[in-house]
Amino acid sequence: MNAPAFDGAKWLAEATDFQQRALRATETLARLGRVEVGTTPRDAVHAEGTATLYRYRSLAKPAGLPPVLIAYALVNRPYMLDLQPDRSLIRGLLQAGLDVYLLDWGVPGRAERWRTLADHVTGTLHRCVEHVRAVHGELTLLGVCQGGTFALAYAALEPANVGRLITMVTPVDFHTPENLLAKWARGIDFDALVASFGNVPGELLNACFLSLMPFRLGVQKYLALADAADDPEALANFLRMEQWIFDSPDQPGETFREFMQACYQRNALAAGTLELDGRRVDLQRVTMPVLNVYATQDHLVPPSASRALARLVGSRHYAELPLEGGHIGIYVSSRARRLPRDLADWLAARPSARRTRRRP
Amino acid sequence: MSAGPFDAFSPGGAAAEAYVRFARALAEALAPSAGGGAATLEALRRFGAAQFGAAQVGTAEFGAAPFAFWAAPLPGAAGLADAAAAFARGAGATPAGGAAAGAPPLGPNREHQLKWQAWLAAAQACAAAAQEFALVLGEIGATAGERYATRLAEPDATSAPLRVLFDDWIECAESAYQAAAHGERFCAAHARYANALVAWRAAQQAIADDAARAFGVPTRTEVDELQRTVRELQRELASRRDASAPTAATTRKPRASAPRRRRRAPT
């Protein structure tokens, strides 16, 4: 190639300007201190181990719909759903007149090392469902990401306990061609990894997630800080997101091992071979109305991994809601502001499982 | 290398420094003294390979540092070969003294020697796997450099702002990376590296357990077993409670709405 002639003086001026803006952004970030997250009022109504079931206080006239129980993932903390007052799925659901519960798995310590997948799904999640049903009679189960996989497994095992099911950015078929994490996972010796680490460090998972797009996530996004040097609100939003991304609990070792081997390596959920407590998880038994929300640019859970649910689920009332954005962006983008309303509309339009006939 | 006005421990500061270094490295690669033509292309290939290859030892500037985490709980991966070589020479850095890799395990220290030899073998396997993975990353970097050279040959490149050229570099690097990361070669090298690090870590843990035992400190293995027993008892207790608890159907108290907002909320 012929080396193009570049204007060195222009570059130098640009680099100097960039450094000054980056410095201003750094100073503003330092002044901002710690940002608040998860501020919507709530009460703990049930707890076991590190897990807590919260009930949020109502913010609007009841819509007359069954409550929504949100099952979050073990990876990262659930305040992504309530990141800030004007970007809060939970607040939006409350404002739509829904009663909202959240299962927060907490931050596992070494004592959780031997908690199994079944302990989470047929143990804690089941007891939280029972708690909500004891108060309200029926519920909508909303699972997020890995929590969606848990919710699906639970709904397949206990279909009578779940009136409606919403899955959000939930992996179902882990072996679709776009799933880079699954390709990497296939060669990893998870028996040895968990035997050595015990609980699997959240930092290790973060490193894996970052290495899916190392240049964009490791450098490019931080350059955007300089672009927002004079916008404290944008910097505060950036900080909130940054806090959530790296506030990563360790994963209970046994659950991690089972999940990675069963789902990522053997694709057992889609294959119908996943077993919990000796019971086979058959997605054909998921006969209640299902809404599957996925992100069109999701690099962690590719749309194909979520949309596989359409061909596996037994429900006659299956619907999809694609959202522009990535795995996280769907909660905080401008499009996300409509999401609570869309969910409430779907819930209002769909009969619960009790009024839904099984697929012939 | 100075962190300049930025906090070297914050990714934001590191990214800013990386940006400035990017400008410098690019200017060097494109300088007339680089020779132009094939020489400039080669300079850009080296430029790309350096960014990826550095990931292996955690010094990457352009985002590949996440790979270094696999080695984070261990002594620096860069020192692996040195440590293994020191042990093999019997440099006295270990309790096994002069027990090199192939020495027969004899005498009262036999069991310890076996564990140190296992550690050495794991360290050597780890160094080899790290080297293989670095090679793969370096090749991706060279490909990224080639893609970037193509981009820079476009007519608008000379007038483009530095930031645009930087974003173009990220695009070239990421696309080259994505093309390779889905491939069998990358996946296999990545898995071998990760598994080798875990095996080396396990070998270290076996030695650490010995040390703990010598001082009467509960070992990790013993604590693990206790926790497993506690977990089984918890599971049994929960199962009995579930069996004796009334079901939701018998305890239901329908209530349509949540309590109204009270004074202040725990979050």
C-alpha cells in the first residue's frame, strides 16, 4: 500500500482536545460520587439463605391483573430492572397498575457452594411462587435471562402454578450458530473449574463477557466518556450502568457446573433432556400463555437462542416481542420506556392458563 | 509508562491513554521512514498483532485484556516459564529442593515431590497453552492490521479525524476477532488455555492444602466437605418443611393490590 499523507499537526490538536475533555469527564465523575440505583420502594416478604423475595409498593390504581413475579438471573444484580426512576421496568409495571414481586438471589458466599440448579428452581423459586399464590391465587412469572431459563423449567414442571409466562432475553436453544459463549463453553472442563474455584468468581464471568467484544467493550465505550464531558446526567447514567455491569456476584459452584454442562454443553433444555430433582423438563408442558421478549442485537443471548422457544413450547398462545437493542439496552433505551406498557397490554389481552385450553 | 493525567487503575483513564498511544503508534506505522508500500502494510500488521498478542500478559491496550483474567488468581502468567525453569533447575525455590521434573519419587519426601512435579508439569502445560493462544491472537491482530491498511488506503482516510480513524481501527479489530472467535481453532486454543490454567491452579491448591495441614489450619477440601454436608441437611430440612406446609391453594387470601406507599422504603 502507499502510505497516505496524514496531517500530524491536526492529529496532535485532536489528541490534545480529547485529553482535555477526558480529564474534565474524569473530574466530573469524581464529583458525582456513588450513584443511587434500585430506589423504588419495596418490602422484603420472604427470605431463605441469600435469596429475598421483595414486594414493591403500589404506585397506581390496580389494573385488576394477577401479580407479576420476576425471577432474575444469578449473574449480576437485579437492580438493572430499576436502574433509575426514569429507566425502570419495575416502576413502569407498577405505574401500569400491576403488583410486582422480585426474587433477588442475593450474593452467594462459600456456604452456597453446593446449591444445585434444582435448589434454585424447585426449591427457592417454587417457595416464592407458593408465597405469592397464597396471597393472590395466581400469578404471572417473568424470567429474565438465566432467570427466564429457570422460569421456563419451573413452568414446565409446575404448569398449574403459573398463569402466564413472560421470558425476557432468555436462552432456550444454546447451540444456535451465533452463540459465541456456547462455542467457547463446549471445550471447558467445568468439573475441574468448579472443583478448583468452588463458587465461580463474578469477575471471571465478567472477563468472559467482555472478551466477547473486547475492543468495543474494553476501550471504545470508555472513549465515549470524553464525549459526555460536559453532561453530568449522561455521566451519571454511565456510572449506574458501569456499577451494574461489574457488580457481579460469585456463582454457586454446583449450580454453575450443572447449568453450563446441561445447557451450554449438552443443550439439554432444548433437547428435552434436562432433569431437575429426577423430573424431566418438557417444554411441551408449558401450556400457559407465553410472551417471549428478545433483543434484536443481543450478543450474549442471540435472538435465535430465544426464539427457538416458538417451536418447543406447548402453549397455544405464544407471542414474541422483539426490541431494538442489546442484552442490556432493552431495559434502558428510549424504546424500553414502552416495554412496561406493552407487557401490561399483553397481560390484559391474554387469558391466564386457567382459562386457556391446551393445544390439541 | 506514565499514566499521565488519568487514573491508571480506571478503564476510562486507561482507554484515554490507549487512545493517545494509538495516535502515536499509527503515526509511526505510517511515517515516511516506515518505507511505504509493503513495508507500511507490514508495519500495520505488526501494529495489529501487538495489540492482540499483549492480551496474553494483561498489558493489552486495546481491549483484549479480559483474557488475562484467567491467570489473575495465579502469579503472573508472564512468569510461568521462568518459575517452571527455576524449579526444573532445582534452584531451591521449592521444598522439594532439587527434585526436577523427571526425578524418581523416593524417600520420605516422596508424596511432596509428586505434588511439586505435578505442579511443574501443569505449569509447563500452561505455558505451552498460553503460547498457543497468544499465537492465535497475534494472527487475528495481523489480519486486523491488514483490514485496517485497506481502510487507510481509501481516499477519505487522509482527511478523516483521528477519532474516526480510531473507530475504524476498532471496527477492523472487532470484525477480524469475531471472524476467528467463532472458529474451531480459536475455541480449541481458548479452552486448552483455560483448562491448563485451572489444572495449574488445582496443583497449587494441593500444595497449599499440605501447608495448611502442617499448621493445623482447616484445609479447603475439609471446609468444602463440611459445607456440602450442611447443604444436604438444609435441603432435607426444606423438604420436610415443604411437605408439612399448607399449599397455596389452602392458604390463599386473595388481595388484588399491593399496600400503598408507606413512609420510606428499604432498597
